[in-house]
Amino acid sequence: IKKSFKIITVSHFTANELTNFYKINLNKVNVIGNKLRYSIEEIKKKYKDILLVTGSDKQKNVHWAITSLKHSKIWNKISKVTIVGVENFNEIGIEDDIKIKYLGYVNNSNLEKIYKSSKLLLMPSLHESFGVPIIEALSKSCSVCASNAGAFKEIGGDVSSYFNLDNKKMLIDAVTKSLEETNSIKKNRSHLKQFSETNFNSKIKNLFQ
């Protein structure tokens, strides 16, 4: 890394981590975020269901999030919880629940359909360098509720809700509010312009000029 002429990373959060860890000049690091692979659509949501696009490793923090919600009043108002990237309840160390559906691996086409039908994307990770599901969910009129860790606030901007990882009440309040509100596709569209293919290609082109 220190010998590289230029470095590309996906977020300013990661750029700062690189410069602090490797003691390199921030001017050497170029931030080019991931591009959105789906079209932006306004979709009315019928149910108060929650989606997690995640994994079973501990840093994804699924156990804490689900357990916190299950022990709150909001759980009775949630119609369904769909977890992509996890095969079963044993992988995340929680009790089986008829309300929770585990899908394991899902291809891009089917994942797009799941975003379209979901009301809220929940991202409780302890650390992430970007958060692709955030921009994908927003493109399908799906509200986003994420932890304030890593790059989430940078990627989700002011069109997403956030909570502290040490505050269960803040998580529950954020989820409750997000399930009740109607997502503004107009605001989402404006926010997602920075992740368009046109913007991505322009930044790559400028990098080599």
C-alpha cells in the first residue's frame, strides 16, 4: 500500500482507516463508492416486515438485533422477518421462531424481488466499510435502519435511520418509527445519484487522466 501510486476505496470511513493504520497521506486515497446495480422504483409496501441482508459472523450482530426486537412490544406488530445470508436459527444462536424466515444464499435477481416486497432493511453490524444493501434497499422504496458504526451514516445519509449499538431502546424506537413512516422515493432518488453508474464511471475516468 505504501508503494502504491494511487489507492481506491469505497468510503471516506475506510480511507481514514487506511491512512491511520498505514500512516499514508490521505491525498493518495481516492474514494469511489460502489455503484447501484438496480433501477430506482417507487413501490407501496403492504406489510410491516423486516429484511436483513447479512451473514452469520458475529460482527454482523444479528443475534443482538433480533433478540432485542423479540423482547419488545414492537415484535407483535412485525409481520415477518426475512434473513438473507443465514441458513437457520442455529447459525446466529437464537431460538426458532415462526415469524423468522431464513433464506441463506439468494441471487441478485431474487434479492431485488425481496427488496421490493420489504418495508424495512435492518443493518445492525458492528463494522462495515460500505453497506451495499443500504443503497439497494433505498432504490426499492425500502426504509433503512442501521447502526451508527462504520460507513453506514456516510452511505445512508439523511434518508436512513440510525441507532447506537449499546442502546436497545434506540434500536426499537428507530425500527418502530421506520415501520410507521412512508419512505420518500424522491429523497432516495436524489441521495442515490452519487452511486449511479454514470457517476462511478466518471470518477474512474478522472482517476486515470
